[in-house]
Amino acid sequence: MIRNDQVVPAMVLYGLGFMAMFALLGVLYATAWRRCRRAGAAARAADALEGIGHCAIHVLVALISIAVVLIGGGRAALASGLCYTLNAPLHVILRKIARQRR
């Protein structure tokens, strides 16, 4: 069972892990994007660029979640966790923008 004094560090640790995972995936997408641009594969480069955007959204949401729990403390832990629900609408918006540009 997690104690009240462990909530803030747990949320920060979760956020850092979430952020690190998607930052690394974003770096992989960036490598793919560069290679596709060099090879002249415009459609694949666009897909890789969209992947970078999706990873950036995950990193941004994790940063927001970490900021909420660090500023609000243990009482803001629920709000910090609920920040991750921002992912869905932000991804839908990015997807619509990416599809319009093609």
C-alpha cells in the first residue's frame, strides 16, 4: 500500500518514466524522418513526422502532470494522474491536422 508521503515521488517517477520512454521513441522517429527525407520517400517522412508529434504530445502531458503534482503536492495527485487523459484529444487533433496536410 502506498502511503500519503509517497504519492508525490511516485507520480514524479511515473511521469519521468513515461516521458523518457516517449522521448526515446521520438528520437527513433526523428532518425527515421531524416533517413526518409534523404531517400526521397515523402510519404514515409510525413508518417515519421507525425510520429514525432505524437511522442511530443506524450512528453508534454507528462511534463504537465509532473508540474501539477510538484506544485500542488499530495492533494493534487489525482489531478496529476488525470492530466494523462489529455493525450486522447490532443492526439485526435494532431491526427486531423496531419491528415489535412496530405
